[in-house]
Amino acid sequence: MASQNLQSVPAELSPEEQEREAAGQAYFDRIISEDSRIEPRDWMPAAYRKTLLRQISQHAHSEIIGMQPEANWITRAPSLKRKSILMAKVQDEAGHGLYLYSAAETLGQSRDQMMEDLIAGKARYSSIFNYPTISWADMGAIGWLVDGAAICNQVPLCRASYGPYGRAMVRICKEESFHQRQGFEILLELSNGTAAQKQMAQDAVNRWYAPSLMMFGPPDDDSPNSKQSMAWNIKRFSNDELRSRFVGMMVEQVRVLGLTLPDKDIRFNEETKKWEHGPLDWNEFKEVLAGRGPCNSQRVERRREAHENGAWVREAAVAYARKQAQKENAA
Ligand code: BYC
């Protein structure tokens, strides 16, 4: 579907520039209508570039900030096996952030700028990472619910119309499914353990359930970006559609865990063929997005510290690259 018509070409351009813009727009519209891919050097509307940068940079920041709640438990993992699994998972999240920052850079934004915005508290990242991790069972709940929600949201993004984003998503989704299984397995083991362990698992599920449903974004009626992002084949499904699918998946899996979801209103609507859930506290969501969630300031502060402590690594890498370039020039 054409998103911007030819009338949107600014009139102050020279006739040649106008012609180039019109040809670019026609190419873009064809690619989108054929459900094909836009690549970094292709012409694209400024608003398409802007929305991709908005979503991809937020997504990258989510991966990087998302390392903190779990990294918090690496030293307290209950066994060497659990510690090494958790370390590998947290490292995977760092890798996801790097693929996504690279994808965002292809749109013309520098990584330094994105990082500056993040540590200045100006950039968004997923609301979910502003909640605290207070027990080992939270590692299970994050893997099962948070990575589960991430997969549900990200599998359709593998078909996003912007090539570098869609391709990054393919690898990320593969790793996320492993993450989800490890979370499920932590909860299963706790659920089959002592009564206190089972209670710990249930408590973690109770706390992470609603925030994980909010990961999908505001309800469709309150989602200003969805319509255009779907017209551009960036998003394939609406926030509510994906949330409903996720609830349907979790309802089945929670039975295998021997636990319950803290929502008595979950039901399958035979008419709409969709899963429905109880009301969510959208005021809480807005508070978290406004920077007033339980851990917002701590998360940004930790990131700022890590960035500053890592300055010597960046300086060393730049010095090394400069030396290598000098050697190559001299050869
Ligand atoms: N949190 O019009 P809407 C992971 C914002 S990390 C914060 O529906 P859109 C993991 C939204 O940005 C993977 N903000 O927007 C890592 C917009 O604000 P702006 C995380 C949210 O873009 C470590 C406004 O609300 N996944 O898995 O059409 C350990 C209106 O929303 C949220 C991603 O990042 C939220 N939950 O749709 C473990 C997915 N929801 O930008 C696991 C990529 C909405 O206008 N992103 N907002 O200021 C997306 O798929 C879409 O951007 C969203 C929102 C579905 C989130």
C-alpha cells in the first residue's frame, strides 16, 4: 500500500530533484506492495526511516538494558551449570543489541548518538526491564514469559520490510527460543521441588505476567504508530493481536508447569476466535514509560556507569585500529 503519495514531494526541490524523489517514491511503493525488501541504499520516505530508527534503536536498547535484571543473578545462580547457562544467555542479549545497533546505523544514526540518548535517559527501551528481579525464580519467569513474549512479537518482525532489521531478527529469534526453554525448565524444576520452591515459582509468574503482556505495547486504540507501521510491512500484526496469541500459548504451557496464571478472566472467545485476558493497569505502563517505574533510574544509571567504565576499551580499540591502518598504509 502506498504510504506517501507523490504530492508529498516538497515543492522547493529543483525539477530534477523532484523527478528523482518521485522515482524513488514509486520504487518504494512497488517494493512495499510486492512485500519485498528495502535495503539501506534504497530510496525511502523520511518518515519510514524515522520510524525504523525509532523502533530499532529502542529494540537495541531493550536488549542492552535487558541484560541487567538477569546479570544481577549470575553470582547467585544455584549451581555452576545454572551460572554458565545464565552467563551465556546474558551474553546473547548483548549480541542481539549489537546486531540491532548495526541495523540502526545503516539508517544513518551513529551508535555514539544512540548510546548518548540512552544514558541521558532520553531513549525508550522496553517497559519490562524496569521491574526488579527479587528471587532465583525470576530467572525462570523472565525466560519463560519475557523471552516468550519477545519471540511472539519478533517472529513476525523477521519479515519486516527493512532488510537489515528482518535479517537480524532471524538469528535473534533462534536464540530467544533457547532462552525461553531454559526459563521454562527453571520454573519446571522449581515447580516439582519443595513446596517453598513451587511457591517461589508461582510468585515470580504472578509478578511477571502483567508486565510481560504490556511488552506488546498499548491497546490498539491507543497505539499511534501501528497503522502506519503495518502499512509499511514493518509490523505484521497489531499489539492486541500478538498479546492475545501470547496468552493462548501461555495458557497451555502453564498447565505443564503445574502453575497458574494470575488472571481469572482468560478465556477463548469462540466468536472472535481470540484469547481474551483480564484488564491491565495501563496507568502503571504509562508511569514506567515516563521513567517512573520501580527500577528506571537504576537501570539508566548502571548503563551510564558501564559506558564510562568501558571508555578505556573503546579508546584502546580505536588506537589499535589506527595503528593497523598506519601499518597497512606503510606497506
Ligand atoms: N515499552 O504506537 P505504539 C528481549 C511505546 S528485548 C516501552 O504501539 P509501536 C530481552 C512506543 O515505542 C526485546 N515503550 O508503538 C532482552 C511508542 O513510543 P514512541 C524487546 C513502549 O512502535 C533481555 C508508544 O509507546 N522487544 O527480548 O508501533 C533479556 C506508542 O506505542 C512499549 C522489542 O523491543 C513497551 N513495552 O509498537 C530478556 C520489540 N510499547 O516510540 C529478553 C520491538 C510501546 O512513539 N518493538 N511503547 O515514543 C516493537 O515491536 C514495537 O516498537 C512495539 C510498540 C510493539 C513495542
